[in-house]
Amino acid sequence: AAAKAPGDPLVLPPNTSSDHFRNFINKAREITGPENVFVVEREDQLVDGNYMEPNKTHDMHHLFDRSYFASSATVAPRNVPEVQAMMRLCNEFDIPVWPFSIGRNTGYGGAAPRVPGSIGLNLGKNMNRVLEVNTDGAYALVEPGVTYYDMHQYLEKNNLREKVWLDVPDLGGGSIIGNAVERGVGYSPYGDHWMMHCGLEVVLPNGELIRTGMGAMPDRTAGHRDGLRPDEQPGNRAWQLFNYGFGPYNDGIFTQSSLGIVVKMGIWLMPNPGGYQAYMITFPRDEDLHQVIEIIRPLRVQMVLQNVPTLRSLSMDAAVHHPKSYYTDSDAALTDAQLDKIAKDLDLGRWNFYGALYGPEPIRNVLWSVIKESFSKIPGAKFYFPEDRPEENSILRTRAQTLQGIPTYDELRWIDWLPNGAHLFFSPISKITGDDAVLQYQITRKRCEEAGLEAICDFVVGMREMHHIVCIVFNREDSESKRRALWLIRTLIDDCAKYGWGEYRTHLAVMDQIANTYNFNDNAQMKLNEQIKNSLDPKGILAPGKNGIWPRSYHKDSWVL
Ligand code: ADP
């Protein structure tokens, strides 16, 4: 390769000369101010960081070379017109751009773009205001940089938790917008984050600004007036109250999507339920899985289980307590005998179920009696409240925070299962049945054992289905460990596709493979997606390749991984 001149990026965007790139960067500096443009010039600027200090340039949990999924530069707009100007500039220069809000997206690629050398559009750095919290309507309106932790602090500082609760995922550092648009989940009754969003403001690939749902209707009674910038107009008073507005409902095309940049989003908050009790139920035998899931289904569908509960494998809870080296010297996955011993030592089950009761005491008591009676059918089931588990790093006490919308960072610990711990998530969807759960678990364990990696997994139970979340922990400084992790996820995707189990979300490296499993009727859905993509983004500059959708301007066969 030619020697690089100062100012050249480590990774140029595709088909872009060094001069062209420099001209682009100069214009970007004029738009956002030079302090908001950072060109990655050297390998040593690709610092992985950690969850608390994430990088904005590449995938911290790199599965390939650190510089493969890396951006050429990051640009942080200060407001909506600058996002629009950046989209116009990228179109003019034919340079791909990858938006992110915070860039944590841990296990799915972090801030990294799918196409090496894309511009990382860092929305969270400067656009991070809580625009409104409305306690009567129980909703908030936020910008991309608002994290769960920020929102929690906002509610605390303004004494609003007495009125409304937030739903949070396992870790509190991600953005409310980034998580919802990726269709992430939390664990309270409001756990389906996309279901609970209401109203978007979106910059389209050509720089146009739209509001969805009721937001499309100007509202003079709310203060909408001529002369204000569109993005500064107060929203319609029902924008965060009614999702659909009039005509086709477009919000869905902006999730897991390359069709727009979400710059404002409404999210419903849960009214403070007036009482709360978290609990854990442990089940002693690996074989209890089938019966536990069969008991969960009717309770969840009827909403006796009010929240998104989780049934966690012992290995997940063991990994939160200690690294693998604490339990064994062996490189192999833990055996059943080892797992039984660990369960005994930690006083946990082979499966551990975490849920919560919401409402005043009489309501909680009724629900608890039904739940207790139902699970008591399993021999050896044990029931705990947080005060029954005073031990250090008690997972129940952490979950007791999460399930009432208080963000924590405790679940980070399982990433340290291996040295230089990094991870990928494998997350297929299935029916809530004992047969599905047992078969998925067997397949997962078999493949994990073949790869010499641990099956750290849990079942996250939604309204009518389960997300089976498998955390594939690998050593990111060990090329053999990376190779095995990639083999494992690729093999599991194919194995599960045979049973009609598809993933709900995935890492950059396997987006193409998974997109290809959703291929009903000769890939008809992909053809529709491509048609929409090519029509809204004719030059293919916004997040090309995201979720397997390649614009016409890319030769797909040479990009698919
Ligand atoms: P987190 O907020 O959890 O750190 P990210 O900011 O990394 O998550 O976002 C995860 C993914 O979601 C990004 O890679 C991008 O594809 C998409 N995304 C995030 N924010 C936006 C946004 N404001 N508009 C459109 N897509 C977004």
C-alpha cells in the first residue's frame, strides 16, 4: 500500500481517493465544527476501551481484525439541521455513513459500521437532551444521546419516580433510542421497547425531516408557529399518545434499518404501580427445563406473570459470580457434574427464574399465591425474596433493581468468564413450549461443547414468545478463540434455521447469513426491502449492508460475509 500522508484515514471508504476524502472532511468540519470531527489515522487510535468507556470507531468485541469493522472518521452533529446537512454531504460525495447513538450495542458490533471506512455519525455526543417527561400521559420525549442511566437520574433528580418508572435493559449505558430501534428488551411489564415507543422524528437519507404518527399534524394549540425550524416546532399534543396517526404506519421501517436517522423518539413510561416485589425461583435439575417452560406459558399469556421474566441457566449466574478459572482448570465447557457442584456451592438451581410482582399488596399476594402454587409442582423448587439472599453479588438483588427500572452495571461481570473477555449474542426466537426450549438448549450445548465454549444462556419470555439469549464469550486476544466463536454462531444459525428458529437481532459479521434464512417465497421480503432501500436512498449511502440489505450501488456478492 502507498505510504499514507498525514490526514489520510487508516481505512478509506470504498472507491474513495485520498483527495476526495480530504475534501469531504473539510466540508464536514464546516458543518459540525472541527472539534466534532475525528479522523482515525493510525492503528493505535483504535483503542478497544470497555463498557464504561466505549470506543466510537470499531467493535470492542472484534471477531475479525480490529480494523476490519472500523470507520474512517466519526462526525458528531450538534443539532438536527447538521444531521440533515451531513446526509446531503454524504450524498454529494458518495460516502457511506453509519449512524449510532451511544455506540455501546454490546455483542452486536458496538459503534462499528458494516462497510469498512464508513463515516460514523455520532448522534449521542451533542444531541442528548431529555425534551419532555409528562407524568399525566406517562411518556418521555428524548434525543439520541439519552441513556437509560441519564433518564433514571433525571427522574430521580426531579422526584418523578413516585409517578413514573422507566424500563431498562440488563445494562444501563445504552441509549433509549438505539435500543428501541434495534428492538431490544427490558424486563418490566414495559419490556418490549419498540412496542412502548410512540412517535418519531426522522432524517431521511436525502436529508428530509419527517415526524411520524400524530407528529405529522401541526398543532397550533401546542405552540406550533410559522418561522420556527421544523425540528424546533412543538409536537402535536397526541404525538406521544397515539402511535398510528393516519395512513400507512411507517415507524417499523426505521427499526434495524438503513432508511432513516431517528433524532427524536417518544417512549412510554410505566405509572408507578404502587407496590413491588422481586422474586427468584430455583429449580434443581437440568431436566426441569421442560416443565418450567410449560408452567410459564399460560401464566405469562394471562399476565399473571406481569413482567418479562427470565429463566437463566446456572452458567449465566455462575459467570456473574466468578470467572471460569475459579471453577475449573480445564479449557472444555463445564460438565453436568461440575455444574451440579457449582449449583450446590452457590445455593442456586440448574435453572433460576427471576420475576416481579407489581401493585398494592393485596394484588401482589393473590398473584404470588398463584405463581407459587404453579411452580411448586416441580420437586425441589425454592422461592426467594431479595432479603433471603444477602450474599455478595446476589443476582436476585441486582434483578430487583433492574425489574423496577433502576439501571445497573452488575451483569457486565459475565463477560470476564474468559481472559480478555469479549462476546457475541446468539438470539433465536421460539414458541414458549417445553419441547422448543429443550431442543434449543440441547443443540446449543452440543455445539458449545464442540467449540469448547460455555453455553451461557437464558430464556427471556415476551408476550407470546421467547428470546433465547446465548452469550458466546471468547478471548479477543486469541485468534483460535475468535475462530471458534465465529464457527459456533454460524453453525447455530444454520442448525436453528432447520427448525424455523430465526434470530431477532445480530452482530455485523452474520447479518447476511441471518437475512438469508428469512427467505420465504424466493426471498420476497428481501426484494421488498431492497426496493424500498433503492427508492429512499438511491445512492446507497445510509448504513449499506445493515441487516443484510445491500443497495443497488453495491455489488452484493462481493460484500456478503
Ligand atoms: P446503544 O445506544 O445501545 O449504545 P448504538 O448507539 O450502538 O446502541 O446503536 C445500535 C444500532 O442502532 C446502531 O448501530 C444503528 O444501526 C442503530 N441506531 C442507533 N441510533 C440510531 C438512530 N438515532 N437512528 C437510526 N439508527 C440508529
